[in-house]
Amino acid sequence: MQTRIETIINEVKNFSIKSREELDSFKIHFSSRKGILGVILDEFKLLDKEEKIKMGRYINSLKEEVENKIEEAQSLIVQGKEGNLRRFDKSKPQYPILMGSRNPVSIVLKEVVDIFYYLGFVVSQGPEIEDDWHNFSALNFDENHPAREMQDTFFIDKDFTLRTHTSSVQVREMEKGKLPIRTISPGRVYRNEAISSRSHCFFHQIEGLCIDEDISFADLKQTLFTFVKRFFGEKTKVRYRPSYFPFTEPSAEMDVFLGIENDDDYRITKGTGWLEILGCGMVDPQVLINCKIDTDKYNGYAFGLGIDRISMYKYGITDIRELSENDVRFLKQFTKV
Ligand code: DAH
């Protein structure tokens, strides 16, 4: 038996394994249950005690030799050094690195956030699935306000909606009770509207909120004016039109003057040269009370800015649907080089 084992050890040593197939046949031949090692072990069991002691070490070194051989072959195969496996060719050119790109909405959103951040506003966010209190009631929408109708709002059930505006985050920030507040809240909002090139059932807003002592409409105007100059250019003109929102008093809408230099300007500004970009106003004291803020001490302003429309203006995009269709040919144009 001893010489037989020694011969097998030699056979194992000389067995050349260059491929997965050869490794498999090595295993079948030597280490499987019915292979040589299995047969030897069966024979070993039948030996008497003394013989077992004598043969044990030969059998162990055979086992070791077989295991080493398998391990060695496996590691060569993993490294791709087996004979018939594709070798790693160091001279081949690298596969091209495919760069992703940012959606224009994300680019503009970041730009706007950065400007307000510079003005001392910190970013806050709220949930897209919102309860009635945060989306409507706390903001003074009365029971019969049209925004609460099914045709304007996506209801999830009788208590929850997809938020219709980021103003809901204002309420959440005020409820935290940490004053003063200077925050901007970017995010996606949903409205039950027919989808066309000009409107979508979801779009993006940035909400701004400032609550402090002695805040005036002049603070609001100056903040927004600084933003407009940075975003649209130093010389941009703005105008305010009186408006109505349930949660601000007084309320206004702000337009920026883009002029009518080409067809796009004409179309985007409906022939007026002015583009409406946001709603704003002084936070209605009732909203502060709803959020348990002391109205003798604090007041503030708020504004809400639509991101999709200014992204479209900035990049000359004519169809709002392109912003969410994820067409690679469209998105590729926004890859930074
Ligand atoms: N939430 C309004 C909308 O969805 C926008 C808005 C208007 C936000 C006035 C404000 C504001 O904070 O003061 O159209």
C-alpha cells in the first residue's frame, strides 16, 4: 500500500491542470468519493490498528498533495492564467468611462439653493405624502377651498394627499419651535392636471421662509432681488403684482423681465417680456398662531418658486415632459465636460 500511495503522490504532482475542465477531471479522478483517494480511504478503514498507525502519515501526505494541487490550480484559474482562458491584455485600451449627467432641474435647484445658502438660509425637507393639516389647514385653506377638490389634488385616502406645494414644509419647520428661522425647502410637488408641453402632474418648487423679530416686506423684496440678480444677471428688472394666497397677507407674485429678443422669449413670456417666477408675501399671523409662534414677538415672510419653468427658460427647453422622461439623448446634453 505504501508504494502504491507513493506512486499516486507522484501522479498527482505530475498532473498538469491548465483549465477548468482539467481541474474537474483531476477532482473526479483523485478526490471524489469514488476516486483514488476514496478507494484508498476505504481500504484504510479495513486495516488493523498497527497498520493504520503506519499508513496514516502516507495517506495524510497524499490528501495534502491533492488539496494543494486543487488550491493552486483554482487560484491560477481565478487570476486568469489557465491556458485556454482569455488573458488580461495590458496593452488594450481602457473601456470608455461613461459619465452620468444631471437633470437640468437638479442643476438649477442646486444653483438656487446655493444662492439662498449664501444669504443665510439652510435647507430643510418634508415628506411628499402629506396630511391635510400640513398641506392645507395650518396654511389657512378653508374647508371649501378649490385646492381641496379631487380635480386639483391627488388624494391617497381621506387623510393623506400627495403634497400640492412645498409650503407644507414651512409648517413643519415652524412647528419645531426653534426661532428664528431662515430656511429653504426644495422638493417635488403634485397636482392633478392634464399633462401637456406646458404643465405636468408633478413639478418642483423651492419654498423660502424667514421668521424673526421685525421682519418687513422690504426684507422680502431685498432678498428676492439679490437672488434674481445672481440668477438672471445684475441688470434684471423685477416687478411685483398684488395677489392672493391663504397663508400670506399681503401677498404678491413676482415677475422678471426677460425682454423679447427671440421667438422663445416671446413664447415663454406670452409676448409680454415678463416671466412670472414666484409667489410670496408676509406670513399670515393666523398661520403663525396655528404653528404656536408668538405673534407679538415674531413675524416673517415666505415665498415659493417654481423650478421647472426657470430650468426650461435657462436651457431653452420647450416641453416640460422632457424633464422627466429620462431620455438619455436629452440628458446627455447636460454632461459636464
Ligand atoms: N404655495 C404656492 C403655490 O404652490 C406658492 C407660494 C406662494 C408659496 C406664496 C409661498 C408664498 O410661500 O408666500 O403656488
